[in-house]
Amino acid sequence: MSRGAKPSGVTGYSVVLPPGWRRIPIQQGPSTAVRDIADEVLSRRSLRVSPDQVAPYRVQIERRLSELVKQARASGGVDLYLPVTTVHGTPIPASFIVSQGAPPASEVVDPGQVAGYLAASGDGSAAMVDGSRGARIESTGPAETAPGIHTSSRRVDYVLPVPGHPGRWLIVTFATPGDGDPGGEFAGLLVRLFDSIMLTFRWTTDQAAG
């Protein structure tokens, strides 16, 4: 569960993560989350990592996660989510970032018009997320369209107006290279997993926080 800070009214959001997924708060306190994830990964691999390899392996994990945080922060990211477990010994090549930003056509005051414009794009569709009428945009992009992904990737963006805050938008961006084929079955399976996560998305408010 995570919250992205906002002014009064809507104060943030929450999501329910699948087992093995973790959150790194990008703007505040990422180092603690990075250390905790490194601890978790090392605890699972303790039988396969000799004592003299632990320190270098920790440095490698923390450096890689810190690079992802830096890249996500540069794009306005609030939170970074990624899986830290494996499936049958294979890492899950996926992540998503929650960020604040202005979508295309944001000069249109009415958020419904903006959402409609985005939904009408070639890869877009309308999306209703916890009462917010937004847009879901799916595409396949070249390398480096998301932090840590160096090959072509399948990408899904949910673009949502923040209720009660005209001009404020939350953008949730998922990316996966799949098994090397971003248009393949495995990538599609991971996209469906992300869509399931977005079904749990809820805005948090001052009242709820209290």
C-alpha cells in the first residue's frame, strides 16, 4: 500500500500488490526501502551465496535499485513498484511507476475532455478508476522507455485526473520486455497482472486518513 502526497481533499492513493512485489518511495526515504529489499533478496539466496560474496552482491543490488530510483525521479516519479521474487527461479521482468505530470492536451480545462482525447488515440481506451474517468494507453516502445528496461518493451499508462484538484494528474506507467517478445503471450500475461493491480487502486482522502 502506498500514498502519493497531495494537497487537502485527495491526499494520495493506495494499491494492493501481488505477493513478492515491493514499493520504493522515490521522493522520500528510498534508501531504507532499497536496503530492505536487498536484505530480502539476500535472505532468499543465502544458501547459494557464499559469505565472501554477500557484501559485493549487496552492493550490486543496492546500486541497481538506486539507479532505477534515480531514473524514476527524473521523470517525476512518486513511487516505484517491482517484484523481488522469482517464478520457478526466473526473475519477473516488470515494474510500474506512479508519477505526477501533465498529459497531452492538458491545456483543456475539463479533465473529461482530456481523458476522452487520450482514449480516442490509436492505442487508448477509456478507463474508470475509483470514480475517476481517465484513459488507458497501451503501446510497444523502444529501449529505455522505462527505467531499467534496455530492450523493446510493452507499456501501459493509466492517466487519471486527481479528484477535486483541477489540473493535477496521476500517471501510472507499467513496462515489461516480456520474455524478449513484448508482443508475446508472457508480456500479455504480465499486462493482465498490472490491470488487475489497477482494479485495486483507490484514492485516499483527509477523511480516510483520519
